[in-house]
Amino acid sequence: MPDQISTPHTSVNAENAPGSAGQSIALWLGVVALVYLLLIGVSVVGAGFKWASGGADGAAAIFAFASNPIAGVILGTLATALVQSSSTVTSVIVGLVAGGVPVSLAVPMIMGANMGTTITNTIVSLGNLRDSAAFRKSFQAATVHDFFNLFSIVIFLPIEMLFHPLEKMAGVAAGWFAGGQSASISDVNFIGALTKPFANFVVDLARELPEGIGAGVAIGIGVLMIMLSVVYLGKLLRRAMTGKARGVMEKAIGQRPETGVMSGTLVTVLVQSSSTTTSLIVPLAGAGVLTLKQVFPFTMGANIGTCITALLAATAVTGVYEVFALQIALVHLLYNLLGVLAFLYIPWVAELPIRAATLLGQKSSEHRSWAFGYIFAVFFILPGSVFGTQLLTGSEDTEIIDALESDVSQECQAEMEACTVNIE
């Protein structure tokens, strides 16, 4: 009788199989290429929106009607959603304060700018529209950032209107830092250096089209890039994020909420764009690599990271208005730090964004109209209605108009914008 040979250990693990190393390299090269396409798409969409809205001038025109704190928040949301750059909007707000607008009126504008910048990752989540399960996870991951900012406004705006703690704390802290050396890190934005040449090439091609059409075409091309990259990126991530790769990702982001916050902060400081950071996390959530509870702290960290880069840029503003640039940047940072602390350590508060995003994601996966209705209502219809009403009634704020026309405001805005050109 022939010996029976038992080979319990001869099955070859997929990771060690012949040719698996080459397949793994090809897989990760595909992931890198699709991430690059996604970043270019985000950049093109941002450039298209900025072109269509008039950039800083368009944002300044919107703020002319911010005659009260509530209007300031709503119009700050609209300005940032249209310009697709919180740094541009922040530079406008700094210029307004330097020109004489009270900081108490500028603080709600900053809160609104926080909300408006979240539209980018929400657009990215639409790339999974055809896959209900992936779309639900993606949309939840995108909108949990929206709801964090929305509930932060609901909690902190009334407190700020009554007691002005952010204005006072930032005013004291600005005095400590004013007169120091510039700490701007805008020159090390390697992500912008990699993506902007191709994004600018696409936008320049669109500029050859008739006036009024080119911006829409640029936005359309950017959205198409995002859709294509997200669809195929999700498929590759499901294959790539296994074993050690998944373990590393979970340790970096999903181990503890504090770890997620620190990771989101660090990544955003390095890439100098919260839109980029939060847009990259959406495909990971859609592929099932990260849960909503793991994504949430990471997106909060992105909020802190973009404030730090703006604060460093503000240190490069000099002259009689440097204290205003620092104060507004510090308001932005303190607002997000306090928001993160509240949503990390107050249990009933921490559940609010997750529950809201879960419900909206579920409704949107069942009926896609919920997703589009949400995007247009929150970022365009509601803010646009307020802007239109203010425009029709002619209720421009004279202080803001005077500030916009002042030489100090224009000089400060130009200097701040030059410092933050590579952020967001």
C-alpha cells in the first residue's frame, strides 16, 4: 500500500504565491494612479467653481450682505461652496476685519466657511451612485463632516453671540504672536505641485470655450474624473486593503478616536487641504475599509489641520493689520479645537453627527433624490435664498461696504491670499 503523503502546510498563501508580488505592485500602482486622478478632479472642480463665482471678488460681493450673525454664517457657507476654497474666503474675511468690520460679525462668517468647504467630499461620494451599499457608506462618511460643522454652528454660534469667548480668547492670543517671524509652510505643498499643472491644463483648455460655458465644462470634466476614479478606486481598495495593509490603516486611523483626530490633522497639514484629506477618506469608507465611527474623528482632525496651515500663513501678514489676520486665524483654530473636544468627550453630542449621517445615508441609498436634494438645499438653495432676499431688499451692510472699498482691506486681503494660495 503506497504511503499517503499528508501536506497540510503546502497550500500557498495568496500573498506568497508566484507572481503575487508583481500583482501586488501593479495593484498599488493602480491605486496611486486613481488617487492622483481623484486629486486632479477635485482641483479642477475647485478651479471651475472659483472661475464661475469670481473667486475672492465674488466672495467679497456676497459678504456685503452679511448684516447679522445668522446671515454671516449662511453667506459664509454660500461663498465657500461657490469659491471652493476656505483659504480664499478666509483672506476676504481677514481683509474685512482689517478694513473695520467688527470681529464679532466676522466670526460667524468663519463658521459658515467651515461648513461650505465640506461640499467637495460630498461630491466625491456621488462616484458610487450605481452601487447602493458603497454609496450609502460613502455618503455617510462625507456627510458626517457636514453634520459635525452644522451641529458645531448650532452649539457655538449662540454662545459666541452672547458672550464672545472665541473673539476674546483669539484677541489675547493674537497679541502673543504678533510681531513674530513668518511660519508659513505654503512652499512645501507637494500635493499641489503634483496636481496643479494638469488641473491648470484642463482649465486652460476650457477657457478657450465661449464665455459662460467654459467654467461649466471645467466643473463637468472634474466631476467626471472624480466619478471614474471613485468607481475603480473602490474596487482596487477592496483587494489592496487586506492583511498588513488593513492593519496599518486601522492603527493609523481607527484604533482610537484621538488617533483618528491626530492622523486627520497631520495629513491635512502635510497636503494643506482639508478638502483633499476628506475626499481621500470617502473611497476607503465606500470600500468598507473604514467604518463611519472611524472616519468621523479623522474628518474632525482635517478641520484642525486646515486651521493650522491658515494660522501659519497668517504669520506672514505684516503691518498694522497683522493682529487681525492672526486673530481671525486663531478664532478658526479655537472654534474647531473646542468643537472636536465637545464631540469627542460629550457622549450625547458625539452621537449627533453619526446618527444624522447614518439616517441621511440610508435614505439616500434608497432614493437618490435625497442626496441631490440635500446638496442643493444645504449648500446652494438655502444660502442662495438668503443672498437673493438680501439683494432684493438692498440690505447691504455699510460697514462691510466701507471695509471692502478701503485700501487697508484690499492690501490685507491680497497679502493673505498670496500667503494661502497653496492651501485648500
